[in-house]
Amino acid sequence: MTSGVGALWSHRNALRILVKRDLAVKYQQSLLGYFWSLIEPLGMGAIYWFVFGVLYSRDTGRHLGEAADSYPLFLITGIFAWMWTSSALSEATNALTGQARLITTMNVPRQAFPIGRVTGRFAEYAAGLPILAAIAAFYAAQGTIDPGWSLFALPLAVLVQATLLIGLALLLSAFNVLMRDIERFMRLVIRVLFYATPIIYPLALVRDSDLPGWLKTGYELNPLVGIFQLHHAVWYPDEFPPARLLATTVAVSLLVLLAGWWAFRRLEPAVLKEL
């Protein structure tokens, strides 16, 4: 793995070119261009705010704690991070099958192609951070939130999320070449993960529910739970994951990265033969 990372680093310029090309192709002949990466999550946030922040505001507010008076910020924080997750997983799955000719002709580590998809979607997430900061500044001016040391949770959340997504991207891209059902299966998995992760609702809602204890434990084994708690903790320190949840999140994310890298290298000959 060390030699593989070194090879990838030596070809970082090629990775940068791949990311720029993917972004250019994605938004070519589009009038609004990169603004679509902001319009979609903002539109989703408006819909969920109307449903849970207006129609069911009484039930929602009981579990939000200090986020009850700034639910739109809570929503947008989670949805922006989720768009990075869902787009990266869906696009990384076909990162090899969709670029077969390029992969077999370019002399770069093949890991660059799925990792490039994750990096490109992170660029879209980063483009939305000024919008998120502006919404947070609005609530901070009203005294609804008081961001301080908790802002340091953001780089930690991004680092752990990138670790998990790169591992998953390597796994999914390689397996999808050999089993094309993976791409279709992931559409369902991504939908399930959205509602199985505290994005539009707080983790306290699950912990205070009548679900069996074993189910709650299994729920928190999902590394996305701790990652999105970190994202929310940027503005709401009470949402910072406890030590056990944070340790589980980091450990599982690292294991996924190692497993993804190992599986990709083992499957690479078969993948190239299939391509």
C-alpha cells in the first residue's frame, strides 16, 4: 500500500487533470454550470424544512435540542455533506467501466480513477461551504448559535469522510467491473443510507426511540452516523459524537480504506482483462 500511495502521489498532476476533466464534462453545455451543485442540495433542504420544520415542527423540535431554532442550518449542513457522499459513491461505482479506453492507455495508477471521482465531488462540496458559512453567520448574528472551538470538527469530519469514501470507491469500482449488478444495487443502498443516517433528523431521535438495543447498536456501527454527527457538531457542540462512537467511526473508515486498497490491487489483473 505504501508503494501504491507513493505511485499515486507521483502522478498527482494526472489526478488533478482527471478531476478537472470530469468537472468540465459534467457541466458542459449547462447554463448554470457549477451552480447546480448548490441548487440541488438547497432545493432538498427547502423541501425537508417545509415537511419537518413547518408541518411537523412540534415533533421535530423536541429532539433537536440547541438546533431547534436553526433547523435550516442543521438540514443544509447534513445535506451538503450527503451530496458529496451519494454522488461520490454513485459515480465511483462506474469509474472504471465508464473509462475503459482511458484506463488501458494511460500510464497512471488505476486507483486514480475512482479516487478522482471522490475528489471531484469534494470540490463540489467545498464550493458550497461559503453558502453554509453565510447561513451560519445569519443565525450567529441572531444569537441562535455560538460557533467556537467546534469549528475544528469540520476538518476532522472531512478527513474521516474522505477516508471512508475512497475505500468504498476502490471496492465498488473494482467489483462493478466483474459484477455489473453492483451499480444497480448501489442505487437502492444509497437511498437506504440517506434515511439510516442522522442527516435530516438528530441522532437523539434514534436513541430515544423504542427500537431494540441491538438495533440501536447496529445503527451506530454505520460510520456515516459518526461522520454526520461531526458535521453537525461544527455548529452544535452538543452533537459532537461521544468517544466510543467517534472511535468506531474512525476505525471502521480506516478498515474500509485498507480493505478497498487491498481488494483493488488483488482484482486489478482481472479488472484489466475484463476491460
